[in-house]
Amino acid sequence: MELKTPLYSRHVSAGGKIVPFAGYLLPVQYPSGVIAEHMAVRTAAGLFDISHMGEIILEGKDALANLHHLLTNDFTSMYDGRVRYTLMCYEDGGVVDDLVVCRISETKYLLVVNAANRRKDAEWIRTHLTGEVRFEDVSDRVAQIALQGPKAPEILKKLAEESSIPQKYYTFVEKGTVGGVSCLVSRTGYTGELGYEFYCAPQDAERLWDLLLEAGKEYGLIPCGLGARDTLRLEAAMPLYGHEMDETVNPFEAGLSFGVKMDSHDFIGKEVLSKKMNPSRVRIGLTVTGRGIARGGEPVLTNGSEIGKTTSGTFCPYLKEAVAMALVDSSQTKVGAEVELEIRGRCVAAKITALPFYKRS
């Protein structure tokens, strides 16, 4: 049976179309529709319930050593209040999950993992811990709300003092207060826009949601669902676990080498990955120039020969064009090259495009 987030009743009362996702009942869209929600985030602001995400605490003398054993990035240079993207790999280099790590202190870290992978991640981490470190899955005690869009800073300033607002990208304020609600406030985002995430107690989620919507009304803030979240991340070419990466795709193939520090500590999967730094297939961007919208799993063709498959695709409301990402033969990645996509048995023209498709100016 699917779970409900602390904001479920708000989604229902606002007319959200509820669907099962990653074990939860969440709105895929509101009556305004996916395109309106997408455009609100690009031009004003949107509010997302992301309480389904998982949160894990690692704390203790050996917390940092365990991060370096489990994860591919280097956390040595992090300071308190800093966030860092990373991957977690199997011994064969396939990806267990991608996640962000927040350094609360030298001996305490918050790991934010994908909802669908929460239990798998928790088990993987727990069974690979060594030394003096305490593991705690706090997901059920944390609600998460994301405010995204160019108007997000103005909206947040109506509810929070400057000391509660993270000023730099990939930083956070641990003990912030927003509209009187205590929460951890981070500045990361999964839409390609400037935005914030609020981690609060479940019993405070409805109050914080209402306060943000009321404060953002004059700026055009509207609630957004899973549909807009996916079109926004795709327009910004942000990879998604289960599409651009999984246990069969390694970080170099997924174009995520920036999150892998091969010249640093030893981590699970490093030995195999050291032999796969020049992969035979890589992630690319595609713009559909013919008539059609690509989804995941559709063949990419050059002169009738398959060179790979799409991993995800959609029509992007802001760019007003259909795009896709694909894993293709690494010899076939020239930007501007014309290819074809086999979409439901029909060949549609496309061209290879530099990533990201959209970048905030």
C-alpha cells in the first residue's frame, strides 16, 4: 500500500491528480496543468512536495571515513553548511544511487537519497559501515518542500531572516526559521532554477506549505506536481536514477565524472571504474527535429544502424521543442550530427545537441 506524505490532504484539496510514485501517493499535476506549472518555475516560482525523498544520518568519529568508503566524491574539503553531489557504486562500478551529502559537523552528515532507492540505499550503507559511526534513517521524521524559480529569493525573504537563507549554491542553514517554522534550509534544486529546500518536522509541513503559497501569491507561485518536476529536470538535462543511470550504467557513461574523484581515497567500485574511464558509450543530448516526442528506450540510428537508446525524453514547454537524452556509442557524439529516433516503429529526425538544453542565465 502506498504511503501518504504529510501534505497529502493539501494536494487533494487543491485538486491534484494523485498517482502512486516511489511508494507514495503524490500529485502528478494540479488543475493548472503540467505546462503552466513548468512555465511558472521558469518565469516565477513553483512549490513541490518532495517529502518522499529519503534522509539518512551518519554520525560519529568515523563518519567521514565511511563516506569516503561508500561514496565516489571527496568530502575532505567540505565545511559545515556545505552540500556535495556524489554517487554510490557497486563493486562492478554500477550505480547504487546518486545523492547529496550535507555536512552538519565534522562528525555528522545528512545524506539525501532518491525515494525509490531509500530502503536499498539504507541496507547497502548499513551493511558496509565500519568503525565508530551511528546510522539512522530519519526519513519518516522529515518532510521536505522545494521552492524553485527566479522569484524564490523574494518569496523567501518575506518569511525568513537573512541568517536563515543560504546565500551560495550547494550550501544550507541547519537551524533556520521560515515563517516561524524551524527547518533546515538548503539551496540546491532539481529544476535548473535558483531554489530552496525546506526540511521540517512532518507536523509543521502543512503550515509551512500554506505560508509559502500565501507569501508567493503576488509573485505567481503555484503548487507543482511530478509531471513538471520531470519536464524541468529533463530540460535542464539533469540525470535521473532509473533512466540515465542504474546498476548497469557507471558514472562515466552517465556523464557524471565530476562526482567521481579517482585521485582521492579508495571507495567501493574504484578498482573497476579505474578501467572504465574512457567508456564505450556515453550520455548525449538530442533535439527532435522531426514530428514526434521521444521517451525512454527508443533506438537512436545513424544510417540505419543503431548506435544506442534514449534514456528519457519529453516536450519542453520553455524551449518549445522536444528533447531527449540517450546512451550511445562514444564514437557517435558529434554535436550537430543528424540521427534518427525510432519512435513507436517510425523513424523521426533528430540531431545531437550539447548539454544542458537549458541553463539559467
